[in-house]
Amino acid sequence: MSEMDEMDDGSGIVKKFMFLNRKAPHGTVYALEGLEVVLITAAFDQDVSMVFTDDGVYQLVKGVDTKGIEVKDFSKTYRALDGYDIEKLYVDQKSMDARGLTEEDLIVDVTVLSAGEMANLMAEQDIVISF
Amino acid sequence: MQLGILINEGPYTHQASDTAFLFARTAIEKGHTVPRVFFYHDGVNNSTRLATPPQDDRNVSARWSKLAAEHGVDLVVCVAAAQRRGITDDVLAPGYRISGLGQLVEMGIQYDRLVTFGD
């Protein structure tokens, strides 16, 4: 995709962008189209963090198989994120606990944060985009 | 203040585009500028000129067009999201244009605030 190439708005400004992923990977298109924005933002050399909270933690679970619902399986994209220098991945502790998930259930390395730690991280951002 | 607006839901089913419109209009009235609105996800459906809502209802795409004409607001529709949903240059209402996600990222980088409207 040509949009994925290195981009520059000419300003040289680097802002902190947080992408807040709140929804399950399938059922709605938010997770898939949200990932596209994340990749483009990284191509602009911005400081990107991704947070997975609520049903958004399901975006990262191992063993996704979408054959039965006949839609594209994009879960491999999360493992390719470090190739775009997107290494700041955070998950919400309570959302994991509520769904019986641990870090071992996830396809990528993440930092697990409490609600308070998450609030502090959000407060540091310039831009928070929620999908 | 320069305000960028991101709209993630289509017209009528969701209130997002209406709320964004009222926010943008009020912000401009108060002396702020809204240089660009970016339409993503089903938000791209706001851009069609083919919608003909009942006369006693608001026309969502048309009132964005009017705001754009009066205040120079750049109405940008995401190309990838538009292609998925059959939105092409042929169906765009006045003032809208189709472009890439880079236009959204630019709003975040260049403006004072980026405000999201959607679920």
C-alpha cells in the first residue's frame, strides 16, 4: 500500500498519539480500520501507543480463526507492528481479569496496566483516538 | 484554536455527525477555526449527495456542504473506507473530497485539538 511508505507533513513535529482499542476484533469494522490509522500514523514518524481495553483485549488473543464467519483474519498484523516501530502496547488489567485472560493468551508482548497507570499514560498524550 | 474533527459514524442511524456539526458550527461562531473534518468508518456515508431525507428533517450531508462553503472547512473522506462502501467522486456532495488517512494524521500533528465523534 503506497500510503504505508514513509511520510512527512513537513513540520518535523512529533506528537504522542494513543490509539484506544475498545472493541472485539470482529462483529464491527472498528478494529480492522483502526489498525490502518495506526500504521499510517507510524509512517508519519509519530510517537504511537496502542491500548487494548474492554473487549478490545480480544484483538490480541491467540488462535483466532475467522473461517467460520468468512471474514479476513488480520490478527497477524499485530505481530508485525514492531516492524513499523510500534512497540508500546498496553492492556488494561481489569479487562483481562474480567475475561479470564492472562499475558500468555496474547500473540504479542504487552505491558499490563492498572486503571490508575492507564489514566497517567493517557494524561501524557497529545492525541487520543478511540476505536 | 484550530480544531480538527473526526467523524466515525454514518448519518441518521447515529447522532455522531449531528453532534459534530453542532460542535463545529458553535466553535466557529465562538471564533475558533475548523480547518478540516475527516470522515472515517461508516462516517464516509455522510458525504453522499444522493440522500434525500424528508423535507421536515435536516439534510446531514448538505448542511456540512454549506458550512464548508461559508467557512472554508475541508471535508475529507477516507479513500479506503469510501471504496469499501461504494462512495466515489461521482456521488460526493459539494465541498467533500476523497483522500488518504494521512490527512487525518496531519490534523493531529498540526492542529491544537483533534475531537472524535462516534461510538
